[in-house]
Amino acid sequence: AKVQHHNFVIQETPVKRLCKTRNAITVNGMFPGPTLEVNDGDTLEVKVHNRARYNITIHWHGVRQMRTGWADGPEFVTQCPIRPGKSYTYRFTIQGQEGTLWWHAHSSWLRATVYGTLIIHPAPGSSFPFPKPDRQTALVLGEWWNANPVNVINQATRTGAAPNVSDAYTINGQPGDLYNCSTKGTVVVPVNAGETSLLRVINAALNQPLFFTVANHKLTVVGADASYLKPFTTKVLMLGPGQTTDVLLTANQPPKRYYIASRAYQSAQNAPFDNTTTTAILQYTKTTTTSPPIMPPLPAFNHTKTVTSFSRKFKSLRNVVVPKTIDENLFFTIGLGLDKCPKHFPKNRCQGLNGTRFTASMNNVSFVLPSNFSLLQAHSNGIPNVFTTDFPAKPPVKFDYTGKNISRGLFQPVKGTKLYKLKYGSRVQIVLQDTNIVTSENHPIHLHGYDFYIVAEGFGNFNPKKDNSKFNLVDPPLRNTVAVPVNGWAVIRFVADNPGVWLMHCHLDVHIKWGLSMAFLVENGVGELETLEAAPHDLPVC
Ligand code: C2O
């Protein structure tokens, strides 16, 4: 195993998209940021130099960070932000993960432009569980705002309204040629006839689950979130923000040009192929055609059936050790709410629904980040009054996914910095239940520091009497982000074998801002190998 050193310089860089140039926050002047490629077992040392005017942190999305919680990155959770002019070195080892992950800023909405791919190859001497592909290409889906994304979310917070939607979806930072002024930058993916490519697809969009397809080509899914899957074929992928999917594509069609296309699942913008569709071009190398690329069909924005039949096909390929018995049986509601408008607003009216402002919660707690310490620092140094450990194991008030029969309390959650304490090694099950209080949507729930098994998914209210029998404890997929079905639920299981403080949140960034997060405090076990490492000397303090 090797140690790789990298420098990430956070800086303002002029970027031209959609006919306009604006300054964007980038890493090393690149948008998207640099791709890191490692082998399983390697150690990464990334020194982040903040030369921009915002506080920032970097999160290594999906990296297990065994005992190295100090390198996880969420602002005020595992570290205080890196101030302008300062630096911090993230040091961590990849252990037993292969496939595609990514990294992104974990502070305000900076991840809109501060993100990149993290490719984990098999360790030397081991290989893919499928024939070695001839080519490998990473395709990172994203969103572009003409305005500064930090201003977009700050404006929304000031008024209580929902933030402005993005101006384009993107593939590798490019909207693609269906958008204005975007033909020149459109991403071209070259293929040779007869060859097989491994496409590593990542949803780095801030707020949007996305469909993904390639005209006239079948996709063979082989992995997701850096875990291998039993291969299956599909025409369309759906990725919630945070999720990755690895697919094989064989160039077995007439040598022409084909669109690679992505557009929203579940969005207000119900539109056919138009400029809410981002495209890249799959181009056979020997083609001489000048005709436009072939356009694939994509499901309608509300086609949940496609999503369900896709996610049902996910089965782990190997190394499945699902906890069969449970020490912690948790039930978390996830959903939006509407908060009273503060008194200082004109006529006490905010710009959310009916003069309220939007909020969000898990189990009726709207999560508040501390501002003077990180949670991990407070835990590890025994600093009092930063958090409490009374996050409820069950919803404290009645809920119903239909949105009826809901206690008033759920509309207006309590605010708090509440953690849930887990003993080292405890076997945890969490039912994640969409509440449909204000609206219902597919929430991508991401857990830091862990992969979890998704043992079941369904619609309606979770009912232990009938739904427990549907659990897959044989070969469920292992992921770090679960797309909880709209108007439905998902059940996840994991073993709490990584001590530290670990955030769990909706990966729609607007929901994080509104409080759709909580954190687990996993206690140390016995002996050095079950204990959180000491804090690095250059850890930023607040
Ligand atoms: Cu990909 Cu808490 O983040």
C-alpha cells in the first residue's frame, strides 16, 4: 500500500457557463475538481489550503474513515471550518472498499462547484469481479447556478423561502449542447466498436435525484457506492444525490454518435427533452457521421415505477454479513415542516408556504450545528453544553405518511443539537419513514463513517407485522446513501464498529440547511483498535 500526497488549493476561478462568466470556488482552478485514483489499502494525505474568502471543509463521501473521524470533514461535526488563509491535512486510509466514491465541500453550498471523483481500484494482485474493461470513464452529474450558490442559500434562509432552482444540470461540469452556449464544452466519451467501458456515474447535484441513460445501449450495473453488486442490465439508472453507480457498456451498436442523458426524477420542472436535460456524447471513434447524436427516451419526472424496479435489482455480490439480531431498533421519521415566522419579519410573514418558513426534521428534531466547537472535539475533550444525547429512538408524536392525522407538533419541530449514543459494536436497525407533512419526496439519506445494508424498502406506513417478513438478510446491497422512496420507507442495518461522531442527513442540501440531520455518537470499544485516533495537530479550531 502506498501513501499519496495531494495539495488542494481552494480559490476563486472565473468559470464560463450558459453564456456568462462568474467567479466560482474551485480546487486548483479546476471545475469539477481533480480526480483522485487510489488502490484499496492506500493512504491519502490531502493538504487543503484555503485561499478563498469562505470557510470551507472537505468531506470524503463514502470513505469509511475507520478510527479517523477527524478526517471526515463535515463542518462543526468532525472539525471546525478551515478559515481563509489557513490549511488542514486530511489523512486517512482506504480499507476494503473498491469502486467509485467522491469528495465534496461540506460547508454552506460550496459543494455546488467544489467536488470531484475518488476512484478506488482493487489492491495490487486482486482484480475486478468482472472482465477487465477496455476503458474507464467517470461521469459526475451536477447542477450549475448562474448566481453564486452561497448567495442563493443565504437569500433563502433570510426569507424562509425555498432557494432558487439551478440553471442547468451538468455532466462533468458541462450542461451539454441542449443548453445555450454549451455546444463547445459538451463532454465526448470516445468508444471503439466492440470494446467495453466502465462508466462511473456519480450524482453530485445539490438538490436533485436524477435519471441517467445512454441511447440504444444497455447498461450492466456492477457496483454502487464502492461495493460490488450481482450484475444486472437496465436502460435507466436513478441516482439520489450522494449515490454512485458503476456500469459496463459494450459498444455493440452501429458506429454513430449517441446521447448520454440525465434529467430530474421528482422535480417541479415537468418537461420533455429540453434544457432541463443534460447531455454528453458517446462517440464511436471511427464514425464519420455528421448527423446529430441519437436521443434516448427518459422516464417522466414522476415515474416512481422505474425507480422501484431499478432499486429492487440491487443485490450484494460478496462479503455479506448482515446483522441478524438487533441491539438498537430505531424508527426515524424524515420530512419537511413549516416554522413560525420570526417577529422581526414585515407583518410576521415569511416567504415559505402561507407566510411561514420551511424547516425539516428527523423524529421531530430540527438539527442545529454548534458554532464554537465541533461535536467530535466536544465529545473527545469532554466539553459540556455543546450537545445532548437525547435524540429520540422513535418519533415522539403521531405521524402518517398520507399527511392526514398528523399531530400539529410535527409541522413545527423542536430545534436542538441532539445525538444518539451507540455502544461500540452494537447492531443497529433504522426504519427511515417519509412523513409527507408538507410534501412527499424521495430523500437520499446518507450516513457518514459507515456503509449499511438496505434490507427492505416499501410504500405507505412501515408496518413491522407485515413488512419484517420482506427483509433481505441474504444479499442486500451495501451503500452509504439510501434513496428512501417517496411516500414510503427503507430499513437499514449496520454494526457500530467505528467510534466517533457521525452525521446522518438528507443529501438534498437545502434539507440539511433546514435541519434534516442528526448524528450518532459511537463510543470507543476496548483496546487501541476500537478507539478513535488522537486529533491531528493541525485540526482547525473555532
Ligand atoms: Cu456527501 Cu454529509 O455528505
